Amino acid sequence: MEQFIVKGEVQLNGNVKINGAKNATLPLMAATLLCSGISVLHGVPNLRDILMMQDIMTLLGAKITREGTTLIIDTGNVSRAEIPEHLMREMRASVFLMGPLLGRFRKVRLSYPGGCAIGPRPIDLHIKALERIGAFVGDRFGYIQAEAAELTGGEICFDFPSVGATENAMMAAAVADGTTIIRNAAREPEVADLECFLNKMGAKVIGAGSDTIRITGVGKLNPAEHTVIPDRIEAGTFILAGAITCGDVVVENIVPEHLSAVTDKLQEVGVKINSGLNYIRVRAGGFRGVDVKTLPYPGFPTDLQAPLLAMLTLAKGTSIITETIFENRFKHVDELARMGAKIKVEGRTAIIRGVSKLTGAPVAVHDLRAGAAMVLAALAAEGTSEIDNVFHIDRGYEALEERLRSLGGDIVRRGSN
Ligand code: EPZ
């Protein structure tokens, strides 16, 4: 397993350009299956999760080539609508294929996506949404089979604004007969990006970004070309890296309002934040403990909870973080404790008592964003840290060590010995 070796107590300074969003790219790739032909996606990051989605779609018959950050996706020969179990287990985001495959072939078969380090992650809301527009969904022997003689518009009201379930429903409803209304829809920017792409394909979707989305089904969709929105979670991670190292970092090629909850909270901490049209600058300032609750967008994003927690281990006073989205997203706490952090977890709440310094240590990574948190802590800690299982980090951050080095960080990747 590859490791990162990080020498800490280095301030990060300089500019870093943000890539296209992983969590926008995955549903956009899935949406290309709704029609036959060649679609083009620009600004696609080179990440393990994107490669896994490419593998699955290739297995279904798609032909995908990459030219720099552009993916050319030919879905003309897609004929299969079954996702093999081993690939489903690899990546939960394969569940985004349910809606498009049902929309194209009126049937889909996939194994239950495995849970993961951050919780069981059921798909009941996905299934309920597809049933509301005419699908019959059964599950046997660990597989889910969804079929629909006809897809007809319907009313979907989510108990929880699930991002994936909202996106699956949008994609299937785009080719249903009649109008579908999704209430209590997820409002994430990635959902709005999917609406934009679906409409370029000829769909009629309005309201994404609000809690109510209206989709008027059309008979046929066509391939389209699209540039993926910037990755707000990658951007937030670099902003927090600048803050925890008391540096001066400009994060470029972003949509600042996608990070309003994050910059607002950092200003409460005392960090200096300046924003422009497509950049945010973060500089050292005060370092006060704060209370945070993760919420669906536009609230504080759960994907930045771990990186923020890492930063708050060094804040003056006590911070309280409540994780309302996932059941088990504090795996990074034990590893941070090895570096001298003082954190107590009670259910979905972490109580952090700020310490004056962290010390480097050998630590392990359990999931993507916990991995980012460990890197940030190591950058600020006294001494050297060895971070194991960095393949988790490669799922969501492209060449993280190189980009941190370009900001002055002392971090190298070492192969397994
Ligand atoms: C998306 O996951 C993101 N992944 C996640 O990012 C992100 O953390 C999450 O949204 C929340 O913002 C992608 O977009 C690929 P949800 P998704 O459905 O769609 C429960 C990262 O690090 N739920 O909004 O799976 C679920 O268990 C990843 O980049 C149900 O109960 O998230 C969870 O507790 C991690 N039933 C909560 O809702 C369902 O049918 C949020 O899930 C679906 C979800």
C-alpha cells in the first residue's frame, strides 16, 4: 500500500487551481447512457472513482476515451443493463446507473451497493423514487432487479434530500411519459449541473438547486457536450489546508458561493477570507473553536467535516461538531488522537478540546475525506507523519501530494515497502 510521508510545521503559500467535481462527473457520466451516441465531458478529473465508473460503463458496452481532462463517451453499443457485484462493491456511486439504465432499457439489475466506512448507506429512497414513476423493483439473493413496461410521470417526496436518489429520479423521469415532480429534492450544485446537462441532451428539467424539481418527460434524448462544475469539496480541502498551516493560499477556478457555509464558518474561527469572481483567498487570522452541524446543501457539507475537525484540533477553546448526514463519519478521530488531538465522540457529536500542537505519527486512512483530514493534520504537526492506505485519498483528490508541494508542503508518496 502506498503511503504519504509528511514533514509538518510548514506554512502553505501560493495559488492552486481546482479540478472538475468528482460528485458532478459521476452522475453526468451515468446520464450519457440515456441515449445512443457520442457525448463529451470537459474538466473531468483523473481519479480512481472516475476510472471505476469508466470500467463499469465499458463493461456495459460504452466506449470511453480520455484526451487530457476531456472524456469522449460513445454509448452507441451499450446493450447490457446489469452491473456485476464486484464492481458494485468497489464503488457505491454505481447506484447512479439505475436511473439511466431503467430509462434506456426499461430494466436494470445490480447488486446491493456495499455499505462503506461512513455508514450502511441504503438505497430505499432511490427505489421509492423509481417505483413512483412506474418501476417494479424486487430484490433476491442480494441483487436488485428493476423493470418498467412504461415509465410514467409521478410525484416523489423524499423523506431526506438524498443527492443520489434525486439524481437517479431526474435521469429516469427525463424519459418518462408525462411530468414528474420531486419534492424535498437535494439542492447540491452537482444536482443543478446534472439538470444543465440533461437539458442539453433535450430533456425538460427545471428547479434543480431548489427543493422542488419538475421534469417533463421527452421521447428521446441526444448526446451533448458539457464542462463539469468545479469541485467545491476539493476547494474546501485546500482552503482548510491553508488555514490549518496558517499560510496564505488562493484557491482558483471555483464558484465561491458553493462554499458559503464553509467560508462563513472559517470567518467565525477568525481565519481571513477574501473572495473574487472565481477564487477564494485564505490567510491566517484568529483560531477560535466553533460549533458546526453538517447539513444538506447549502448547509455545511458533510464531506468537509473531517478536514474541518482536523483544523479545529488546534483551535483555542472547545468545538462541537454534529454529523447529521452519515452515521459513522468520525473514523478519523482515533487517528487524530494518535497525533495528540483531544476529541471525545458521543454518537453523532464530536467534542474537540483545542491543543497547542499536534505531533507527527504513523496513521491510517479509512475513507476518502478522513484521509484528507490526516494530511491536513500532518502538514501542521511537529515532526514527520506516515499516512497509510492513500489509495482512499486518490479516489477524490488528483495528485494531492504534488499540488500541496507546489504550495510549499513537504509531502512525498512512498510505495509499499
Ligand atoms: C453523495 O452521496 C456524495 N457522493 C457524497 O460524497 C456526499 O457525502 C453525499 O452525497 C451527501 O452530500 C456522490 O455524489 C458520488 P445521500 P449519496 O444519498 O448520494 C441516507 C464523497 O466523499 N440515504 O445524500 O450517497 C444515506 O445513508 C462522498 O465524495 C438513505 O437513507 O448521499 C446517508 O446517511 C461521500 N436512503 C444520507 O442519506 C437512500 O436511499 C445522505 O445520503 C439514500 C441515502
